[in-house]
Amino acid sequence: MSISKLSAIRRRDPYFERELKRYEQPLPSREFILQILQEQGKPVAFDDLCELLDVQKIELEAFQRRLRAMEREAQLLRNRKGSYILPERASLIAGRIEGHPDGYGFLVPDDGSEDLSLEARQMSKVLHRDRVLARVVGIDRRGRREGVIVEVLERANSRVVGRVLLEHGITVVVPENRRINQDILVAPGGAVSACAGEVVTVEIIEQPDRHSKPIGRIVEVLGNYADPGMEIEIALRKHALPFEFSGGALAEAAALPDALDPSQWQGRVDLRALPLVTIDGETARDFDDAVFAEKQGQGWRLVVAIADVSHYVQPGTALDREACERGNSVYFPRRVIPMLPEKLSNGLCSLNPNVDRLAMVCDMTIDTHGEINEYRFYPAVFRSHARLTYDQVWNWLAGATQPENEVRRLWSQVQTLYDLFKVLGEAREKRGAIDFETIETMMLFNEQGKIENIVPVYRNDAHRLIEECMLAANVCASDFLQSRRQPCLYRIHEGPTPEKLEALRNFLKEFGIGLGGGDEPTARDYALLLDSIKTRPDAQLLQTVMLRSLRQAMYSPDNVGHFGLSYEHYTHFTSPIRRYPDLLVHRSIKAVLAGTHYTPGKWDDIGLHCSMTERRADEATRDVSNWLKCYYMRDRIGETFAGTIAAVVPFGIFVALDEVYVEGLVHVSELGEEYFAFDSVKHLMLGERTGRRYRLGDRLQVKLVRADLETGRIDFVLADPT
């Protein structure tokens, strides 16, 4: 059908021009379909909808696909007669299921409204993360909206990792993810050679409904719980982390040259003579940033060179699709799941010393106040003059050791970097960025691959030096793209919600202190309060509650600034080897330099996806760490430890142990022979009879009574109950 023949009805479509740009034969837009249904005010049959929208016979198949997509996303719903209705007119709420280990669950609505509670009978129809339509039917005993599931829109679980059990001759798989609280029945002949107690992957061949449990067949036997590395194998499958590269991606990587060819240098600035260096951790294998600083008059020149991953990973290739799906590299103890194949991540894109590498460079001029006066971006060829480590550099700066002969010539350059860092640090304080002091830990393993010890890792000024250099380059990247109206993914961090802010202020009142800034406190207000409480004995408690009042950072094309860093605009530019958003930023910068625009697709959707993959990686690494810690503690049952209350929840208190750096639960039933009331605002448990209090930050002596590998639970009891 030609454009000229489109009817007056179709030209009413407010998004007609948009659809015309996307498709040779534009369909009615989703918005127009919803508008027509709204105008009708009643359910509309398919044939009637086609007539109302003047859909021609040649368009029927494509139109049906669009309607099915709208159904999947809960924009439309068909009633029992097959007619189309608007979910909101039927009082239906679309959302995703969040299961609870105890059998009940919640619907998290797509529109961000209050969650619906779902009783166990409703949860029998679905699994964790399924998308459904539900209807509110009342209020539960806790005052929450209660729902019933009307329809399942999308099944989220096709494969599940779990443990094999034999019950009365029937094989079932108990999911490792405790939020999937239904055992999966194994179909006859679907158990292959799996034995009771082994960890397996089961493919679901029949999803649950109100009459039957899910049914599956075992497609992979991973082994036993205690096998070395099993905790990572479980986490990879439990969180659906891609961990095997496709044949296409591996073939593209293999086809890349092993070394740089001078023909690739055309149009690039030659920085090979500039003494750039990398500074990373002792065990780092991929080096994606190199730095150089020199004094210029009263100020400094700072050069940050970042591996030019976008030169090798082109849009639309198998490597690009793989990197997008992964979203980021995942760092487990002793194992990395990289975003890109090793030839790139540890080869061509790793800034190893004394080899030529391609880079995207941010070249900055910084004044004596730590302000960036000028900057420019350009592609370059360079070579790292040394691979330095944080401890090595800090020992030089602290005077504990002297630079070795081969790097002594770089000593003045490191000192210049340190002088610049101190100026940038002062600018950070003046800006009011929040700097929470947290303790990171590192696991030390024996030859069998199990934890031998857990030790703290302290950040020194060498870490902070590199961090400030990266922050400067990231800010320049966001300013460069924003000022040139090139869309990109910003790293955004919003301030506290009104509810969390009110809870924080109420908590602080208990200590006679307050947070400035009125209804909209700034990062500076947080930083000033943190500085004022440093010397208090309860400083760690107050800092913890302040930290929990803030929202999680995420990726979005809508720039709302970065609250914690106190930046009006901020993006990630410095790690394209291990973060997909950084790769997109590199492409965007190159597009601007070339006088064009870059569009990878829907920026909103990509931002949501990359935020999800980041959370997924965090959850997977947390699972592995918890399992390893649980294994480590099995041999210490009966021992007594000193610790601090790290969290207070309705069912008990979590205690973080000193020196061991492990957390476990003291169940509310172990707190004393009385009823305890949970106060979420004051973060405490209060004994109703004795007035005994257990508050966040309190010190305790606890005894280890349980370390269960299957559930990952570490349980304590009070060592000195009174």
C-alpha cells in the first residue's frame, strides 16, 4: 500500500511520521491502537479493530505481530471472547513476580506502584521473575494490597540449577534459587545419570499451574556441592550469566591480528614517546587505562589513555552482540567471566607494558584549584612504559621502598601524578562528594581451592590517585557528549527518596544530630555530616544508615546527575574492556569527532539492560562469596566470636564478625525468652518484657552453631545471653 493511499483514519495517528521513518509500510503505532481502544470504551474484536484502524489485508500478519508484542508487554489483554481490552480498564496490573523462600510472593508492578502481596496458593501458578497480570482483591493482615493472578504473560525460567532428591521413587530437583519455592518434578526418563544429592541443570518442559508442579528433564550434571569451583558453576546458571562465547564471536576474535599493524595508526596521534604507565592491583590481568601527568605553568596536563576497544568491536558484529548480552565482566574469587574473548581482554585491548596499543585519549589541562579548564579527545597509538601496582607505588610515595632500577626514570612522573592527585582530592572535598569508608576483603585460597583466610584490603593513595584520574576523564566524556547533543548512557545516581530521607532524619534525631539541606539535601550535606561524626564511637553505625538511605546508581540516557560524586553530569568512559556502557560512550565520542551521530538502538532499553547485568553480576558474586564463607566456617562450629550487628530485620539480627569478615544470623527466637518488637526506623529489636535492645552497630559475642552449604546460611546464638 502506497503512502498516498493511506486513509484519513491512519493519518490521525499522532506518531505516523515516526512509524514512516522506521518502516516502508507503516503500521498503526502502539499509541494510536491504545487511543482507539480508549475511545471505544468497550472490548473490541480483532476484525472490528482492523476496520477502525483501516488495516489492509496485506498488513494483517504484521499487525497481528504488533498486537502480540503489545500483549506480551501487558499494553493489551484479550478477554475470554478474544476481544482486546485495556488492562487498566479491567483493573489489571502488570508486573514481575518476586518469590519468597517461605512460599508466598509479591507482584512488583511495571508502573512502580505499591507491590501486591500474593499468597502461596497464587504462587503455585508461577515461578520467580515470571511476568503476569493480576487484580487487587483486598488488603492482607499487614495492610498491604493483596492480589490474584489473572494471566501469565511471560515465563522467565526455562532452565534451573538445583539439587537432585529422590522421594518415594520420584526424582525431583530442588532449585538452588530459594525464591523458586516449587520443586521441579523430573519426567520419566529425564533423570539421565544423575544421582541423589548431585547438582544439575534441569530444563522445564511444563510450567506450573494451579493444578500441577513444574516438570522438567535433567540436561546437565554439574557434580557434588563440595567439588572445587562448584559454587561458581551454580552461580553462573542460577543467575543466567552467559559464560560461553558463541562460535561467531570466537571466530571474529580469532580473525583479529595478533599485533598492531602500522597501517592502523593512520589519523592517530603518536604518543609512544610519552611515559604513560598503568597502575593496577597485584593480581590484575587486563589493563585498560594508562596515565601521565606533567606540570604546565601553574597547573597540570593530565593524559588518560583508554584501550580503544571500539576499534576492534564494531556495531552489529557477533562480538558486539555478545558484549551487549553480558553487559560487563564478572569477577569471582579466582575466576573471571570476561565481557570479551581473551584475545581482546588480555591481548589486543590490554595495555601491557612495552607493546604498541591503540587508545582513545582524554587530554586535560587542570588548574591549581583542581578545575579542568580544557580537554580534548582523540584516537592515539601509544605504549605503556611500565606496569606498576598500587602497593608498589604507595610504598614509593610513603618512603618505605625505593623504585627499582628499571622504573627509577619514572619516579618523577609518579610524584607529579601524586601532586596532581592531592589537588584533585581538595577539589573533591570542596565539591562535597560523599566518601563512605568501607572495608573490602580478599579471600586467600589453599591448593584445594578452598578459603584459607579472609583478610581486609585497605585502599591507599595509589588507589585514590587512579580513581581521581578516571573521574576526571569520565566527567570530560559526559560534558563532551552532552554539549554536542550526542545521546549516551549516563551513570546516574539520584538522591534519597522522600520516604528514605524521612526515615534517616527520624533515626538521626535519636542521636541529637541532623542532616542539613531541608527537603532536598545535597551530597555536600551528607559529606559535612560524615565529617562531623568521624570521631564518635557510633560513627560506623551512623555511616551505615546514611549509606542505606541512598539509591542505587544505574545507567540511563536521561541525565539527572550523580548525587554521590556531586557531579551535574557523569558517564563511564574508562573501562570498555569490561563494561558495555563504556564501549558505547567510546563509539559516541568517535561519532562526534567524525561529525556524525551514533544510535545503537533504544537508549532507554540498553540502559535498563546494562543496569540489570550489573546487578546480576553483583548478586552472583555475592552468592559465591557467601558459599565460600559458609564452607570456611564449617570447621569452626562451636567457636565464639566478637562482632557487630550489621542489620536488623523482622526475624532477627545479622552479625558481622571481627577479623573473620563473615556475617551470620541470630534468629529472633535466640535473643531471649520474650517477645521482641522490630523497629525499622530505629534499626532495633526491643524486648517487650525486659526492654532489652539490639540495635544496628551494637557489639556482641556470638557462637557459631550452623554453616549449611545447601542453604548458604550461617547461624549464631548469643554467647553471653543475660
